[in-house]
Amino acid sequence: MYFKLAQLEPAGDEYLAVGKTAPVGPLHKDALLQAMAAFEKARPPNTAGKRQLLPVDRKFAEAIDLYATLFPADQQLVSVIFRNGQLFYDYGDYDEAIKRFGLIVTRYPDHENAGPAGDRILAALSKAQDYENIEDWARKLKKAKAFSSKDQQQRLDRLIVESLQKSGDKYAEAGKYEQAVAFYLRVPKEFPAHPDAAQSMMNAGVMYEKAKRAEDAAAIYLELADKFGASEQGEKAAVAAAQVYERVLYYDRAAKVYELVVAKFGKSPAAVDALYNAGLLRQALGQNDQAIAHYQDYA
């Protein structure tokens, strides 16, 4: 009746109402297909620029979601879900877009749109700067068939590392230093060979310092110097550990770490300074023989 009168949205409402009835019967599939067709036709022509999300779009999405729930084996539905997800994506309604793209990735992993759907999930989360969910979805996509190639796996690993770092940065900027530490430390723990592993560990030490947890900061710096001694951050971390101990008046510990810098990093400028500082601290501790030996080596 409504179709004959060209009242498309009311017609869609009627068909959707049939699709919502229980129990599911022979009329449900056709009713929901008719509802989707009506709602899609009821949309006004696309206009240039950003458009306002219309109520009919959400009805269209509701019909699709219900159809996917009741008839999940229908492979032709995937292209409709993808198109609807793209609609929400274009509007900037990323939560609704991700819901639909995620449905494709999880329920239809073999479909040709599974890969593009996963890409759009990550793009939507990136636009929203939702780094913790980027990490979560990147881990899910690592298990998806569409992302099983070596290049895709490496790409997802990079995204996970970047999201961990940016989550750490976000908490650091908010003054939540201990939460930032947790994210930064996951990089060297989970991806020790990554080029940013040492820097992330250094960031964790800095956060512990800001949180007034000097001993924890020094411990992180020393672990970094041990694990990544060959990196640029390794020497910096060892010196930072000594300086932390010195600031909190743990002179004996500071002297030992300065001596570690000398032993581990040889004749570098930082090691030369560390040798002199070790001499000063040994002298302050009344350990004159050790102090004299350091001064003689320094000279």
C-alpha cells in the first residue's frame, strides 16, 4: 500500500515491524529486504559536502543489523553492510561504522570485503584518536584471514606499537604517569626487536620520575642499559639512573652506576664525566682510595 503511494519511509517502517515479530517465519526475510530497499530509496539525493545523518539512515542500519542476525549465512548481505558502514564512516559516526565493518570481519572473514572493512575500522579509530581500540582491533585483525600475509602482519605490529606509544603519550599529557608507564613498557616487553623499544622504555623511566618513584625510575633505566646497551638510549639510561640516585642522596648507588657507565661505555664523553662524578661521590662517602683512583684515571 505505502509503496504504491510512493511513501517509501512509512513502507519501510511497516516491513521492519514485520521483521521484528516473533517467531521468525517465512515472511521475515522478504520483509527485511523490502525494508532495506524502501529506506535506501527514501534517502534524498546525495549532496556535496558533509551531510547530516538522517533518521532513515538509522532505520536502514537497523534493518540490516536485524537481517544479519536472523540470516547470517546470506553472503550477499555483506556488500549491503559494507555500504551502510561506509555511509556512517563518511558522516563521521565512527562507532556505528565500526560496528558494521566489525561484523564483516568477524562473521564473514572469507568475503572480499573483509580486508577493506578491517582497513576502515583502523582508519575510523585513527580519525577518532582512539588508540586503545586501535590496539585492540589490530590484535583481532592479526587473526583474520584477510590480514594473514607477512606484509599485513608487519603492518599490524607497527600499528600496535604506535598505539601503545600514543596511549602512553595520552596518559602522560593527562598527568596519569603510572598508567603511561604501563603502556610504554609493553613495547619492549612484546616487541623487544622494534626500533622504538629502547625509547619507550626510556619514556617509562621518565614517567616514574614524574610520579616521584625514583627507585622504580632508576630500575627501569638500569634494565634499559642492560638490555639495549648498544643503543643510543642505553648510555643515556645508565647516566640517568646514576643521576636519579644522586638526586635522592643515594650516593653509594649513584657511584656504582657511574662506575658502571665507565666500564660499559669506555671513553665516551658521558663515561668521562661519569668517572669524575664517581670520584666526587666516593670522596663524599669518605672512600678516599677509590676517589683518588678515579681522579687519577680521569686525569
